[in-house]
Amino acid sequence: QVQLVESGGGLVQPGGALRLSCAASGGIFSVMGWYRQVPGKQREMVATISYGPTINYTDSVKGRFTISRDAAKNTVDLQMNNLKPEDTAVYYCYAREILRASNYWGKGTLVTVSS
């Protein structure tokens, strides 16, 4: 059974930093990453990392966020610096499982950027 468990969300002031972590289990994962969603809007990709590594960021976080992965531990982290109020969202861990050819999601962790 595939499980993704996130940690690290919370409240931070503008300009502050947070680190999100996700631990995946129960499979072999090709792509891992983070998406976010604001109520009333579609879930959007924040950052993904695959073997290579190939890394992608949405334009609005480039230069501020850094994704990293420990393939041996099946963990993926997102270091978020210089946070802005528009980064406020529920952040979801994502993983693509190779054997099942399926996408999996964590339950989400809330990040609130506010003074």
C-alpha cells in the first residue's frame, strides 16, 4: 500500500522560511514533488524532481524554493525561502509509482504566510 506522509506546514511571516518534508512508502517512485491548492482554484505544480535529476519549478517560486530528494529513503523536501502571502495554500506531496503506473497524493499540509 502506497502512503505519502507530509510534515512541516504552519504559519510564517512574509519573508520567512519553512521546510516541507514527505516520506513515501510501499512502492518505487519515479517522480516526486509538491503541488499546492487554494480554495476555488485548481491544484498547481510547485516543484517536481525525477531521476537524473530533472527538476521543474513553477515560475513564481524560482529562486525562492528548492526541492531535494533522498532516493534511498524515498523522501522529498521543499525548502521555501522568502515566502510571500500568495504562497499561502495547502501543499500536497506527489509521487508517481512505477509498478502501478499510478499517481499518489498526501493528505496535504497548510502553509499560511501572514503578518
